[in-house]
Amino acid sequence: MTDYYRKKAFTDEFITTFDDVLILPGYTNFKPSEVDTSTTLGKYFFNIPIISAAMDTVTEQEMAIKMALLGGLGVLHRNCSYEKQLKMVRAVKRARSFVIDDVATIGPNEPIFKAKYMMENYGISGLVVIGDNNKVCGIFTKRDLPYLEEELKEKQVKDFMTQDVISIKPNASRNDALRVLFEHRKEKLPIIDDDGTLKGLITKKDLKPEFPLASKDEEGRLLCALALSPKFPKSPQAQSMLKEIDKYTDIFFIDVAEYYKIDDIQGTKKLMDFLEADFVVGNIGTYEAAEHILTECDFSDEKLIGIKVGMGSGSICTTSIQTGVGAPTMFATAQVADAIKDYNPKVKLIADGGFKNPGDLPKAFSVGADMIMTGHFFAGCTESPGYVDTIQGRKVKIYRGMGSKEARAANFILDRYSLESKSLPEGVSDYVPFVGDLSGVILALNEGLKNGMIYVGAKNLSSLKKAKIGMVSAVGQSEQKPHDLLGKF
């Protein structure tokens, strides 16, 4: 007598979510101030193990810059052209950099309108003027633009540029640069060697007080991550643009709803061979998928630095409802963490989505996560794309799933989901409360994580992975929330 389907229907594989479990308290033998939430992803160090999601209503350059300044990471979305992605990664890398290496320059005989176009296109306020002998001969800023339209068309850069260039020598300290900028009341300071050759540029805004927890690369610039399709671009123009994007990107996140597919894996191999940056792949949700990626895909050990997990748990995701398939983040994290431990502990695990409260963060780390990714917490921040609206007297912002009809309408992320189901939305679009500055949200999330670690007795995230967890009954779940109250009159 066969029992194949009965066993399948009554499986021992119980799929848990964050609400189904609690971490058991433990012995704490350290001071609260000693709690360390830092982590690593490949060669990169993060003081805060939190990533903002690659969603077009969550992470563009403003969010990515602020996330890096606060010690985390922002992944720029891919629901746009390569041109826009290049503009975003450039903005992140140029932000807060002590020395700008790729300085925008122009010749003295170029027309004024070209200088105006370059500044608008690159999102900068000035250009260094380079003469025929390849020496610096001036600076041209937005303040030098003439008011008259005919002068914009007819005049040249040399007619309005500042010729007496105040500069600084290579290897000058930050304090030296600050002093020169203050003494001469300048906002831009070219770095020029003894031969008169341009070596870089320092701007006043980049010398503002440092963020002590900021996530930086080896050159002191903010870390930059970008979501990418697993499909290798066909046209030479697209390939060239992707190469240019690669210059400013530290980590590429291969961004699809379900990564365990041969086409996505083969496309990723081509991208890894073509690009220099490191890679995180995802999303997956099972031990078997992680085992396959780590043992059979022949990815570069140096370039594959992380795996992102979770399917169908996001607050604006309807994949599980629409398809009947999913792997909630709590379950997926435990599954993939075991595979990583078995096959390649150097690869880091990112738990993506499904976080409703700060207390969900320590739960994810207790079952093997190294970092967490969320969009829900950040969509209502000042730094997220879009404007603040008012609905029924409440300030709100738009938050949409990347599988929603609205997000798919841009036509850049159709390959994130099944191409055979273009008309089937796997996400929704709605409003979330406006919550103000990102720093307040990050503080609340990190404090929730730290307090959980203190109760458990985990001094760092590695110790938190050893914490014990227990299942909670339906009655127990209701008991965790405020109850037996009369309510406010």
C-alpha cells in the first residue's frame, strides 16, 4: 500500500516564521556597552548588519549613501536603465570621499553650454579646466555661468573661468585641506603636483565631520552595492556601460525572486567572468539549493561572497499566495545556514524580508544569518525615493513590491519573476507611514538587536547563533502582545 502522497501532505518539515518562535534567555556575563553587532561580507566590514532592499521605492543614491554612513549597506535597485544605475553608483562613490580621483575636466576653448551640460549630467557643481599642455589652468563652477542666453551659446569656458587656482599638493592631510579652503573661502581644491598635473580634487562638503561607523572601501570611499539581472547583456553598448558601472561598484547583488534556475546560474557565471566586483546571489530557500550553488556551480570562491535567502515573506510580496510556493525567511535562513556550514563557511548569509518588529532581527541571527535585508522599515524614511503625501491627515510614502503591476510597468525587472507569467502580479503597492530620518529607524533596529543579545547573553553575532529557540503556541503568540487592557478612552 503506497503512502507517498500522505507522507507528503503530513511532512515533518515544519515551515516556521518569526512569529512561531522565541529565543530563550541566557546568562549574561558582560556589560551592555560591550555588545558588538559588527559583521563582515567578503572583505568588507560593517558596524551594523543591516541592508536596505534593492527596491525602487526604498534604495536610490540618497538611501545608499545614508545607509553606508550609518554603518550598514544600501543596495541600489535595478528597475531602471544602466545609465541611471551608473549615475547612482557614481553618486555613492563620490559622496564623502576625501579625494575624488575621477575628476570631471574640460578644455578652456570649449563652449559654455557644454560645461553647463556636463555639470547637470554628472550632478556636480564645478569642472577643472585643463589646457593644451595637460596642465591645470583654471576652475569653472556653476557660479561662473553667465545669465544671458546668447553668452551661453557664444562664449567659451576661458572667458568666465577662475584663472588663479588655489590648490594643494598630493599627500596633504585633511586638516591641511580644511585650512586652505577656509583661508581662501573656496569650496573646491584641486590636488596638483609640482609639474602642474591634476592628481585629484577635494571638495568642502566631503570634509565635513566623519561618521565613525561608516562602511568604507580600502580607499576610504563609501561602500556601494547594486542589484543586477542574472542575464548577461547582449549588445556591445550595454556591455560597455556595465563595465563602467563595475568601476564604482563593490558588490553586485544578483536579484531574482527565485534563483535556483539553470539560466540564472549560467548568466551569473558570465557576469562574474566579465566584472571585477564581488557577488551575492539570491534568493533561495532550501538546503538543496544552497548545496547546489556551493558544490556544483563552479563559482569563483573569491567573487561569491554571499547568498540571499527568503521567498514570499515580504510585506508587499504575494508570491506565495499567487504561486503556492515559498520559503519564509526564518525557515530559509536555517536551511541555507546549515548548507553553508557544511560546504563553505566563508560565504555569508543574508536573511531577506519578513521583518515586522526589531525583535525579529535577533531571531534571524540565531538561526544563522550574518546580515539582514529589509525594505519595509525604510520605505517611509526621508531618504527613500518619492515624495511625502498626506492621506486622511497622516503623512505617508508609497511602498511597492518589485513584482507589483506598478513596478513591472517600467519593464526593467520582468526577468526578476517568471517570464511566462508577466500578467500575474507577485506584489502589491500601498502606502506606509512617513517615519522621518533614516538614522532614527536604524537606531531602533540596532537597539532591538542589541537588547535581544543582552537577554540571550550573546556578546557578538557569532555567539547569538548559538542561542536556543523554542516554538510558541497560538495562545502564546497572543500573550506576547499587549493584552487584557481596557484601552484608551
